[in-house]
Amino acid sequence: MTGAAYRTATFRAIPVQPEARELMPGVRVLTLEAEVAAGGAAPADGVWAEAHARWTGASRSEVRSAPRVAAYRELSRRLGSHPDKQPPSVQALIDRGLRGKPLGAWPRINPAVDAVNAVAARDLVALGLFDRDRLTGEVRLRLSDGTEEFTALGADGPAVLEPGRPVLADDERVLSLFAHRDGVHQAVTGDTRRVLLLACSVPGVDEDTCRTALLRAAELLGGGRG
């Protein structure tokens, strides 16, 4: 499904546990299912280049004061993280791959992940993607109960989560430390053909902005230009 077909796509807001909603008022996660083209996602270098042109000469303070970046930094503070020590994903993408970096220095993981990261950096919307075929049941936003094991990307092995951490989880396991780190189970690889795209709406980043970013990411994954 690409191009005009996505214009009739169904966006869904994942369920949020009341305790999680109380901790993060105004936060919603929108999803869109998408397919990865048989030949792989469209090259994202053009989208990255647009973001690079905007941010390569920016100062640290200019990045942090951009309204959407500032909105995600406020979420980090609400969750108890220092947004400079653990920056929100859109800030991290700019700092690590764009600001003060030569053209082409952006992070490269695989074509699908690169495409979604490129849209996130250009549109300043926190985006994620899960391998849809590795999910069980419904994804929801809730607080950890202190018994779950979670294996983060890049970690040596599983760790037991302390209670009260915001997480994305399906019917079987914790998938992500919300707004911080994804797990290994549902990671997108070169063999992934169906994904669940996610966009985080917070006060200051409205749902229409998130839907537009989801559509752009889905079109790149399907081989379009984004």
C-alpha cells in the first residue's frame, strides 16, 4: 500500500492505562500499519538532506528551543529524565547525525529504520516502528508492575524493570521503555515485511502533525518518495 492508498488508511490511538495517563497528561500514541516494499524502503538520503540543511549549522540552544523538540524535552522531565543526559529521540537524531556534521553522517541501521528516522528528524516528530508479525495482541501504554523482564536493544541480556515505568507492551511482553529505549523482540530487520508505525503526540505536537509524519514514513517504506 503506497501513495494515495494510504490517504484512506486507519490511524489508531493505542489504549492508555489510567495510571499512565495521570503521569503523562495529554500524551497519545498513534499507530499506522504499513508494508515494507519487496525491494526495500525508498532511499531516505533526500529526506535526511532536508533535515541536514536545517540543522547542520544550528547551535545546541537552537535545537533545544525548537517548539517540537522542547515539547518532547518537557515529557522527558515529567518522566524524571534530564533531557540533556537522556535526550528525546528527535533531539538525539539531530545532535548525533546532523548538527555540525558533514552531509551523510546520519545514522544508518537498515533501510526501513533509516527511512522512519529520516522523517522523524525532518518533521521533528517522535516516531517508532515494530515488526508487526512479532507482536501478540494489542499494544498499550501502561506502567510496569515490577515483575517484567525486558531486553533492550544493545543490552547484554534481560533486566527486571522496577515498578512504575511507562512502557509499551503487547499481550505477552514489554516492547519498549516509553520515550527511551526499544526492546529486541520486535526489532525491524531486513526480513521485516509488515510494520506497526508509532508517533507520539504530546502537548505542543498535535495529532494531525503525527498523522502526516506517519503517512510520509509509510510511503517511504512502501517505496515512495515521502
